[in-house]
Amino acid sequence: MDPEPFEVGRAVRDAINILSSSRNGVQISEALGKIKCYLGGTENEAPLKEREEFTHVHFSAFLRGLVSNLSPDWIEFLTSDQQKELWDSFFLEGPADQAFLVLLDSIISTGPSFRLMKVINILERFLQMGGMSTLMWEVCHQQAQAGLPMLQETLLNKVVCLPDHLCNKLQGNNLPIFFPQNYFPLLATEIIQVLQRISDSLRGGLDCSISFVSQVLGKVCMHGRQKEILNMLIPRLMDLTKMDCIWQRMCWRLVECVPDRWMEAVVCGFVQKAPGADVLSRLLGNLVLKNKKAQFVVTQKLLLLQYSYATAMLQNLLGYLALDSLRRSLLIKVLKELLETWGSSSAVKHSPVEQQLYVSKAILICLSHLKEPEIESNGQEILTSMMGGMKCHLDSNLPRVRRLGMIVAESISSRITTDGPSLKFQYEDDDETRELKSLLKQTAPLQLPVTDLPNAGRNDSSSATPKAVSKPSGNPYPAAPAVPEDGSDLELDSDDDLIPHDMSEDKELKMKAPVYIRDCIEVLTGSEDMDKWEATMKILESLIRRNSATTREVSVELAKVLLHLEEKTYIAGFVELRQRALVAVTITDPVPVAQYLSSQFYSLNYSLCQRMDILDVLALAAQELSQPQASGKNKPWSTQSPCIQTVPGSDSSQDWRRIVDERIKNKTRHLVKGQSLVEPACGPNKFSSLAGHFFFPLIQNFDRPLVTFDLLGDDHLVLGRLVHTLAILMYFAIHAVAAAAMGKSLLEFVWALRFHTDSYVRQGLLSAVSSILLSVPSERLLEDMTDEFLETQSWLADVAEKDPDGDCRRLAWQNLLLMENLLKKLRSIPY
């Protein structure tokens, strides 16, 4: 019999009492059958009013009673398929939101038992049978009818955090369906099902809210699960939005309704996962124009505040702004802000090189999307920003930063300047350079009509002027002389019949080079014979090394001549020949020449190039003097290994830093079996007794500005080279008597400049610390410089964590490891 009207509450209470007191399968089945009629779908279903009262008022309480009375005594009852399906149907066919909350709350509050395993199995079936899509669909209807916000917030948290709850509860016994890598793709599939039902509802003229689905998507992305959910969601949305305007509007609305606090995670996920700018435009629409948070993320945060994203993401993002006429104003705004950041001297000094590369890529991609009217209206402002930024980059001490400035300035000039010559620089053509230049060319999906880009072909920065286009009817070689078809008098003047003279046996006359050092000085200072001058330059180094006694008599004079020597005529490798000769003079007569060069470094009327030449010569001479030599005679430094290369344009600090790294590696003890290694050459370190003459004159006057030379001011490039040179001298002074004094002075020097804004200088300071740790005896280091050692250790920890330059952080960590090894070594020594 059907239950009496308005007796739903009593029927529920009676059923719960039977479930709690009886273990008779027949009684339990009858009690559940009576309640089943309130869910509908049966032959004797209850009236609509009673069904609504049951689902809205009593359903959650009944489910909790159903779960709380589960015990091992029910095993016999649940072995029957019919009775098991009856029991499961209350969770799978009733209101999905209430069933989900009861199941999850029961799992969280229940300990290991038969009841827990049964509830977990029901939740697994709930997910497999599309319970999540039903749940979200019900909430969307509730939102359209102004449902309960507290219930919706609870559901949102439970839906998104389901894997966390199950993992914490079940730990090693968790089911695969609850793993994040399986659950969130399933949730994406359920979202598509809900959107399909919303689409059908809209086509039927019924209103429906999508905000709960947007909240689920936003919270999942905010929890760091963009990859799992968007890898499944975006391909399906791409297919569904291709030809259906309703699906496009639903997709736009799906993202627009994401709360602002989660908008960044969703937008970043879409930008990274979309395969192209056209797809991104179809999925997001004009989101950046409707939502201020999304606009901030797209135009500011992803471009100026972060730099870890791939180039493809930048192309998607900026291409998205360029594909719609309403969004192109944001593209111009972004380009100007990028140029402002790129041209900031503070940003160039304090930003990591990786971030500067990221900004440079974004600028070039923006340039590739500019149309001619936009170039005409904004070209002058762009060129003005480019000039300031180019100066900041060219002033940098880092070769990579200078090259970035050259490439970007060259690209802007070629893109903006339509008439007249454009900028052209010489720089190394490596993979990074080729990638940057390729960004000026749009990819196929982003190409606009040819009529919109009349100068689109002029994107290659390798040519300063546009290529000439020949007319179809014109002569392709207008400059070539016309050749007469018939015989004429021109043939009489031809030289083709002349027989060439045989010059195969001829030999080039060689200029006799000087054989005395004084003659070389005379040729270099006064001779106008360029052949003799060239021959002298090529023979000078070997002549100096063969005539040591004569060289010592005129060593300072010869060093002065070479330091001021300019290239009178072209000689291949002139800079290297001059440098080799200076090094040879310094090796032959170290003390007076080193004192002379050190004094000239701080003198007036020298160019920055000459001052850096002095530093290179001192470093190379120190290296050669420190090398062990089997014979008593000096060997040319060019044949020794390892060697510090200081050819102009190269970074000498990288070469000697490699030597330091090798030395650290060599200090590690390796136990191997096999053939014995060849014993390296050994001999006295000649630099040990000379280190002070090289080191102390260089370090004593660094803080005294001259009229044309200020190390602590604008001449930070020379300061960086000075710091690296002092580090090299300290490194080669190992076992020297003056090593401890040199180390103490250098540590004070480092401490005075430790907060320098230039990253190249900071790299030199950190390299100097490495040299101190490797060259100064550890006992002297800790006894004589205890306070300095501890302060330096604290500073290094701060640099390793906070310095924006990656090389500085690496060097800081290396120094901290060296310090730790020194302390361990001292602790192991018995007293």
C-alpha cells in the first residue's frame, strides 16, 4: 500500500529503526522498498509532493542512517545482486549532491571496517556512472533558482579536494580512480557532459547558470592541476567550438565566470595548453577586455613579472592580442611597456639574463604583428625607446646582454625604418641569435592578409635595406654590359690571345727582420717601412725570449713602446702578437715591468682598452710564471696548458674559472684500478716570490678616482676586469709567502664591493673568494681571518638565495661547499 500523505518523516524514521534493529533480510528489503517509492522510477511511486519533501528534507538523514547501520551482519543481505542494487540505488539515483556529501563525510569519519570499504565502493560506482556531471548539473539549476550558497561552497571544496581526502584516508590502499592523474581527467569529461546539457537547455529556450562549473575549473587550476584537467578539456572544447556559435559563447562564459582569485591559474593554463593563437582566441574571446584581472595577467604578469614560460606560449599570448581589432590596442600598449622595461638601466643591471631574453623575445613577437598604420603612428616613440634601451645594453659588461641589445635594436630599426639605412651590428651567430631573428616571422596560423602587411617581407634583420624587386618585363641584370650579336671592332681589342707569363717558380721576397732588441725598438718607434714593421712584430716575441739578458736592459722601455703601439698597417693577429710580446717582456724581467704596468694602470691619459690590456698581460704572465717547467729556459706561453685566452671579445674570466673548477675537481680523491697515470711535470712556482709585485700595486688605488677614470663610477667594466685579474693573481699565488697577506687584502676588497649593482663585478668578487679559499692555507685563513671568514660565509648564503644572476648564485654555492670542506678537514685533524 502507498504511504499515507504527509507521513514521509514517519516512514523514514520507521525504516531507519528497522535497519538498526533487524538483521532479517526480508524486513530490510521491505523497509528499503517502502522508501524507494519516494525516489520515483517505481510502479507504486509516491505523489510528487511527497517525493519532493523526501528529497529536500529527509534524504540526507536517511542516507546517513543507511550508512551508519552498515555492519558485517549485512554481508549476507548484500550478496544478493537484487538487494545490493536496491541498496546502491539510493546513492546512485537520488539527488547527487546529497549522496556525494554523505559518502565523502562517511569515509572521512569512519575507521577501517566493512562499512568503510562498502562506502568506498559506492563512491567509485558514483564516479563511474557519471555522478559528478549529475551533481554539477543540479547545482547549476540551483544557481539559476538562487540556491543555497553555503551548500554550493561545501560541494565545491569536496569535489575539488576529493583525491586529497581519499589519499589521506586510504594512503597505500587507495583506489586508482581516486588518483589525481585519473580523477581530474574524469572530472574534465564530466564538465563536458554538463556543458552539453547546458547547451541543450539553451537551445530549448531554458535559462541555466554555468558559474559552478567555472568555479570547479578555477579551483582545480588554482590547486595546481591545470595539466590533468586541461589536457582533457581543451581538445574537446576545440572540436566543439569550431562550427558552433553557442558552444563558443558557452566557452567564453565558462572562463569569464571564473572568480578573480582563480583567474590567473585558468588563463595561464589555457595560454600554455592552446596549440595556437587562433585556438586561444576562439576559446577565450575578448576576455581581456571584459575582465580586469585577466587583462592584468595577460598584459603584465605573464610578460613582465615572470619569465619561465616557453617561446610558444609567448607566441600564443601575443598572437591572441593581435588577432582581433578590439584587442590590438592592448598589443601596442604591451609593446610600449616591454620596451620601457627593456630600456630601463636598472632592469638591465638587476634582472637575470634569462628574464631579459624573455622580454626581448616578446618585443620581437610584437614587432612581427605590427601593421603599417600602427608603425606609422607609433614608430617614432618606439625608436626613441629603442635608442635608450640599446645604450643600456651596450654598456653592460655581459656579452650575452650586449648581444641581446644589438639584435633587438637591429630588428626594431629594420622593422620601423622603411626608407634609409637601418642599424647593423656584428655579433656571434648562434642558436639563440637565430631563434630571436626567426621570431620576426609570423607562423602560418597568425598570418594576416597580404593587403594588411605591405612590408611583411622586410623582417629579416640580416639585411639592412629591402631587396630590389625586378619588373616582369625588365632586364634582370640591368648593370651587365650588352654583348653584340654580330662581329664588331670590339673583338679586335680583346686580350684573350695574350699568353700569360709563367710565375710558378717565382718566390716572394721576404723582408729581413731585425736581430737585436734595440733595433726592434727603433723600427717600432720610427720606421716608415711597413714591411719591416710587420716583420718585426712577428719575430719580436721569440727574439725577447732568446735574448733574456739584452731584454732586461731595456725591458721597461720596450714595455712602454708595446703598450702605446698602434697598428700602422693591417697585420693578421696584431693584437695577439702585441700581447704575446708584452707577456714575454714581463716574464723575462718580472719585477720592474710588473711595477711599471701596475703604475700605468692608474695613470692619466690611458684609454680603457689599454688599461684592460695591462690587466690581461699581468694575468697571463702570472700564469706562465706559475707553470712548472722541466728545463731552465722559458717556454712560450702559447704552448702551455691550460691557458687563459684574452683575445678581444672573449670573456677571460670564463677561461680561468674553468681552471679553478678543474682544480676543485682534482682535489677530490678517486680510487681507481688500472694503468698508472703519467706523472705531470713538476718544478718550482716562480710566481710565488713575485706575487706581491703583481698584486699589491693593483689593489691599492682602486678607490681613487681620476679625471678620466673612475672605477667606482661609470667604469664598472674595467672594475670587473680588475676584480677578475686580482682573483687570477690570488689563485696562482698558492704556497706563496705573501698568500695570506694577499688573501686578507683581497677579502677586505671583496667586502667593500659586495653589494655592487653590476653582475659581472659580483661574479668577479665571488671568483676572488674561490681563489682565496683555494690558495690561502686553511689554518691561516681561520686563525688570522676568523671574523672575515664568518661574515663572508653569511654573505655567500644570502647571495646563493637572493642574487638575480644565475652565475652569481652558482659561484656562491661553490664557495659555500669549499668552506664546508675546509671546516670538515680541520675538524678531522687531531690536536
